[in-house]
Amino acid sequence: MTKMSTRQLVVFALGVSLAVFFAGVAAVLAAGHTAPTEMWAAGGAVSGALVGLLVPSPQSKRTREALLDHARAVAGPPQMAGEGKSGLPPAAEAQEPPVALGTPAWAAVSLLYFFVGLLALSIVIAAGVIHPHEGFVQSLQSLVTPIVALASASGSALIGLMAPKPA
């Protein structure tokens, strides 16, 4: 049996977890019940984590160009007749090494301001200073399950996308 890398093991475990989730939801629905919110949130988190691991991290054009310049410098002067337009052999030109980028500082600060603002709004509403319209409250209550599942999936996907990939 071949040895699995950490990344392959995690993707395999998340895939099995997603299959178990689908089987559980099918069993609950077959029994004539509705799946609980927590079940949808767990399935959303597992699928979001899987997407976050399988989708490559975003790269800027500047980073891609820097990587190609570095590869050209390491490769040295061209010595093959069948080289590509970048000065690299066609096989090296077709492959771009993956780069894990950190979260930009402006994005982290923007998210901090956004969440602090939401926290302040939540405290104001909880204290009773602002009274939302009853129709708004009812519509929010009907959207709790999809919002929780979406938040779980989005958070897991973002963590998977922004975290550096294991070597």
C-alpha cells in the first residue's frame, strides 16, 4: 500500500465525512422528518472545508511573474532548441509552482471593522434600543437554517483557501 500524504489523508477523511453526511440526511428524510439545523451546518462545514482544500489559493499576476522570473534564473541560459516563448523548456513552462499567499493586511483590517460593527449592532438590538419590524424578525427566523449552513461552508472554505498548503 502506498503512503498517503497529510493532504491526501485530510481530503479522504473529508470525503468520507461528506458521504456519511449525505447518508444521514437521506435516512432522516426517508424517515419522514426534517434534517436539523445542526446537521445542515455540519454538512456545509465539511463541504466548505473540502472545497477550500481542493481549490488552489489565489495568486496575483505579480506573484506569478516573480515565480516565472525565479524559474528562468534557476534554469540558466537556454540550451535546448525546443524552448518555449519564456525561455524555459515547454515542460517547465506548462507547470507553475503553487504559492500559498497570506491574507492581505487591508482585508484583515476590513473584516475586523465589519465584525466589530456587527457586534455593536447586535448589542444595540439586544439592549432594546432598536426594535426591528415584526415581519423582519419572522423572515430572519425562517432563514436561520440556510444562513447557518452557508456561514459554516463559507468559513471552512475561506480557512482552506487562505491557509498555507502543507508541503
